Amino acid sequence: MPYKIESQNINNQSKRQPIILVRGLQKTYYSDDVETPALQGVSFAAEKGDFISIMGPSGSGKSTLLHLLGFLDKPTGGEYIFEGKKIESYSDDELAHFRNKKLGFVFQAFNLLSKMTVLENVKMPLAYSDVPESKWDELATKAIEKVGLSHRINHEASKLSGGEKQRVAIARALVNEPSVIFADEPTGNLDSKSGTLVMDYIEKLHEEGTTIILITHETYTAQYGHSIIHLKDGLIENVEKVEEKHKKHDGFLK
Ligand SMILES: Nc1ncnc2c1ncn2[C@@H]1O[C@H](COP(=O)(O)OP(=O)(O)O)[C@@H](O)[C@H]1O
Ligand SMILES: [Mg+2]
């Protein structure tokens, strides 16, 4: 018997399953008789621990792709397999549960509750998790420490600088220890110095094992990834591998 178990384990390891797998993914928006084919058949895979950047001109479908991958919207065609199961086989409740427990989001506009404190903002996702309320303060405090904002913990979010707001958003994204963090233009509203700091925190999370999917239109920022998916008109134009030597930068190119 033990032999059988052992060989099964080896077998599982050799078949590394992607955490995210999309095949021919499509999304068409319908509004007032206008059809917008935002994604026209996108296929790629992300394995656990990958750092994938997505680049492309405005309107090429980047945010649409991120919304589909983050279960914020549903595709109109193609397949999305998350952790080995087609998303159609998950109920809406299960998808919401995944979104709250396994995924973290960082957006260009920070999306913080401006009248709330840093601590209150970072605690938000825990309210939708299985974590008992008695643990919320401790976990949120740790996440805030991780982005170097302990000294701002009781500040109102609206009083922070842009870079600090985005670091709060990162703390909020990581408080549930998600397996994937989706970031949509996280440095888009920041000056180069705060942008670099924000990217360095995202890179740190990646080093700790979090899978990162990052949208950016900045070449410099995209090079934090292992590979860069170039989108154009809702299709993948090409996938660029980032060489290790390119990962050391000395300038932030906007
Ligand atoms: N909710 C929506 N309803 C209708 N059209 C949309 C919606 N969201 C995006 N689009 C359209 O889909 C296309 C892709 O948009 P988007 O994914 O936001 O591109 P990107 O993030 O690359 O700028 C654009 O033509 C955009 O106008
Ligand atoms: Mg966008």
C-alpha cells in the first residue's frame, strides 16, 4: 500500500497543474444594440508562483481579461479553468468565496473607502472570510506592517499620499493571504518614486510565493514579470519572456 501512495504522489508532482488556464476566452459586451468584442479568443496558462504582465494599448481588452480571471465578470465564450476545474462547475457562491479568500485585487484608482482609517480599509476583506473577528486586527496590523505603513494605521485613507494609498490597497489585497493577486495599472496614478516602491512590495509578495497577474502600459513595470503578454484588439499578439538581466533596472520609463 505505501508504495502505491508514493507513486501517486510522484505522479501528481510531475503533472504540474496551472492555477489559471484559459483557452479561447471570449468576451463580447452588448449594450444598446452595439456589440463590442473585447476579447476574441485568448489562451494562456499561469502556474503557481508565476508573475505575468499584460500590456497593450487602451481598449485592447486588458481590464476585461483581468475581470474575467478574477471572477468579477463571466466570459461569453471559451474556457476558464481555475485550479483544475472549469469555472462553470463552480456555483456563484463558490466563486464569491474564491474571490474573497483566494484572490486579491489592486486597482489604478486605489478603491479605498476614503472616510475610513487604514486599519478599517485593510480589515474589509476579512469580513467576507472565515477568519474569526477576534483575529481581524492582528492580521490587518501585520499586513499594514508589511507595506511599511504602521505609522499611518489610524489615519483616514483620504489623508494619505497616492503612493501610501496604493500600499494600503496592497495590504488589503494580501490580508487574506490570497494565492493570486491581480493588479490593474497599480502605478498608473503614481509618480515614478512611489510607483517603484509599490512595485517593490508587489515583487516581495511574489517572492513569498504569490502568483501575480499585472496589467501595465509601462515597459519598466512590465519587466517585473517573468513573461509579458501583449494584447491587441482582444487577442494575444505575442508573449515575451523577460530575461533575468533585464530585471535589474536603473530607470523608470513612463
Ligand atoms: N462594461 C462594458 N460595456 C461595454 N463595453 C465595454 C465594457 N468594458 C469595456 N468595454 C469595451 O471593451 C473594450 C476593451 O476594454 P478594456 O478591457 O477596458 O480595455 P483596456 O483595459 O485594455 O483599456 C473597449 O472597446 C471598451 O470600450
Ligand atoms: Mg483597462
